[in-house]
Amino acid sequence: MSKYIIVGGNKIEGELSIQGAKNAVLPLIAATVLNSSTNIIHDIPEITDVEIMIKILESLGCTVKRENKTLIVDSSRLHNYEIPEVYVREMRSSIVFLGAMLSRFGKIKVSYPGGCEIGSRPIDLHLRALKQMGAVIEEKHGFIVCETVNLRGCEIQLDFPSVGATENIMLAAVRSRGTTVIRNAAREPEVIELGNYINAMGGRVFGAGTATIFIHGVEKLHEIEYKIIPDRIVTGTYLIAAAITGGEILLKNVVPDHLQSVVSKLRETGCIIRSDKNSIELKTPRKLNSLESIKTLPYPGFPTDMQSQMMALTTICDGTSLFIENIFESRYKHVNELIRMGANIILDGRVALVKGVKKLTGASVTARDLRGGACLLLAGLAAEGETVLENAHHIERGYDNIHKDISKVGGNIVKIQ
Ligand code: UD1
């Protein structure tokens, strides 16, 4: 298993361009099955989650080509409706094929995704909504089989603005009869992106990015060429890489608007942040202040995907910071590893209290999940001495060659296979 060796202490200084967004590209790849035609998507990040989505498309009968950062999917010859279990186990987001395949093929068989490192992650909201739209769902022996003759538009009230459920409903509704209305819909930029993608292939989605989304079913969709949005979580991670090392960074290919909650918290620590239309710049102050409280919430609240990286920063801020993780119950797997590096953190259920220390020290630590892994990498950049970060594969699920990016801006990090 690969690992990163990080020697801390170097300031992160310079300029980087941000990769395409992981959380946007995964539902878009599922959406490629909808049009029975060609999909060309630009700015595809080189991450393992994309590789798994490609394998799923191929197993369904799609032809997939990858040319550098461009993905070309021909979904005209799709003929299979079973998603191999191994891929669902490797990547939970593959559940977004439920809506897309019902829409395109009228049937899908997928293994039950179950829990994962960050929590139990049920899919009851997805399944209830699809049933409301006319899908017949059988859950047996750990598999879900969904079938429908005709999906019909209806009004769906979500109990929670779930990103995955909102996306699955949107995908299912694209070619259904009539209009589907999603109330209490997720408002994440990635949901807007999926709406834009569907519309660019001839669908009719209105209101994505607000709490009420309308999807008017259409009969035919056409081929599409599309460039995906930059990754707001990678942007936030790189801003913190600069802040935690006392450095200065300019990030290009960014949508600053998507980062408001993160920027506001970084400003609270004293960081100086300037942005214009497509870039964002951070300068670190002499002293970093702690954060009074930080609660993860659905967008536009503070993202759960940035909780661990922000925690890495607060371990060396002056004072005490309070974290409340509201989205996933087991998203503090990085805490014990940070403590090994000298952090002072008290954990109680969904609450973590971080008392800033003068410095972290390098240690041998293990990534347990994607963002928690990124948090440890950041801590390693700031720590005195060498950090050995095991299980780099978790980080590679979402970050496109992070070690190369960080090296470009002065970090001392190497990957060992
Ligand atoms: C979540 C994040 C998303 C992030 C992604 C990857 C939120 C709101 N969502 O999306 O921003 O990009 O992880 O890390 O921050 N839930 C149910 N039943 C369901 C579906 C969800 O109870 O059927 C609950 C979950 O347990 C969780 C909450 O709703 O507590 C949010 O889940 P959801 O938004 O669906 O998760 P993801 O789509 O994975």
C-alpha cells in the first residue's frame, strides 16, 4: 500500500491550478447513460473514484475513452443493468446510478452500499422517492433491484436536504412523464452542476441551487460537450496548506463563491484572503486565532468535507476551537492520529474541542478516509520532523496528484508505492 513521507516545516508558497470537482464529476458520469449518445466531459480529475465510475460504465455496455483530462462516453450501446458488487463496495457514490439507470433502462440491480468509514449512510430517502415515482423496489440478499415501466413525475418532500438523494431524483426524473418537484432539495454547487449538465443535453431542470427543484420530463436527449466546475474542497484544502505552514498561495481555476463558509472561517483565524472572478489568494498572519465554533451543515453552511482539514489548522491556532459534526456520525477518525502528532483534542460524540498547541511533531499516522487523510497530510506539512502517512489510497480517491501539487509550492512530500 502506498504512503506519503512528509518532512514538515517548509512554507507553502506559490501558485496552483485547481482540478475538476470530484463531487460534481461522479453524478455527471452517471448522467452519461441518459442520452444514448456521446458525452464529452473536460477537466476530469485523475482520481480513483473516477476510475471506478468508468469501470461501471463499461460493465453496463458503454464505450469509454479517456484523453488526458477529457472523458468521452458513448452510451448508445448500453445493454446491462447490473452494477458489479465490487465497485459499489469500493465507492458508495455509485448509488447515483439508481436514478440514471431507471431513467434510461427501466431497471437496475445494485448491491446495498451499507455503511462506510464516516458513518452508516442510509439510502432510505433515495428509495422512498424512487418508489413515489413509480419504481418497484425489491431489497433481497444485500441487493436492490429497481424496476419500472414508466416513471411519473410527482412531488417529493425530502426529510433532509440529502445531496445524493436530490441527485438520484433529478436523474430519475429527466425522462419521466410529467413534472417532478423536489422540496427541501440539497443546494450544493454540485447539484446545480448536475442540473446544468442535464439541461445542456436537452433536459428541463429549473431551480437547482434552491430548496425547490422542478424537473419536467422530456422524451429525447442529445449529445453533449461539457467542462466541469473546479473542486471547492481541494481549493479549501490548499488554502489551509498555506495557512498551516505560515505561507502564501494563489489558486487559479476557482469559483470563490462556492467557498464562502470556508473563507469566512479562515478569515476568523486572521488569514488575509482576496479573490476575484476565477482565483483566490491567501496570506497567513503572524499569529493564527482559534475558531469559536464550527458546525458542519448542508450548503451554504460549512461543509463536512472540510471539517478535518480545518481541524488540522486549529491544532496550532492560539486558543480553543469547538467542532460540531452534524452530517456524519463517524467523521472524526483523524482525531486520534492528530493526537499522535501532538495535538490536544477532546472528543465526545459529535463534538470535538481543540486546544491549540505551539507545534505538531511528525509521527507515523494512518489515513482512515479521504478527507481525514488530507487533514493528516496538512498536519504533516506543519509538523516538526518526518511524518509517515499510511494508506495514501484514501486520499487519491479525491485528490489528483496532491503530492505533486504540494511539492510544486514548496512542500517536502514524496509518495512511496
Ligand atoms: C455528503 C455531503 C456532501 C459531500 C458528500 C461526500 C452534506 C449534506 N452532504 O453527500 O456535501 O460532498 O457527502 O463527502 O453535507 N441521509 C439519510 N438518508 C438518506 C440519505 C442521507 O438519512 O437516504 C442522511 C445521511 O446519513 C447524512 C445526511 O443525510 O446524515 C446527508 O447525507 P447526503 O447529503 O445524502 O450524503 P452524500 O450525498 O453522501
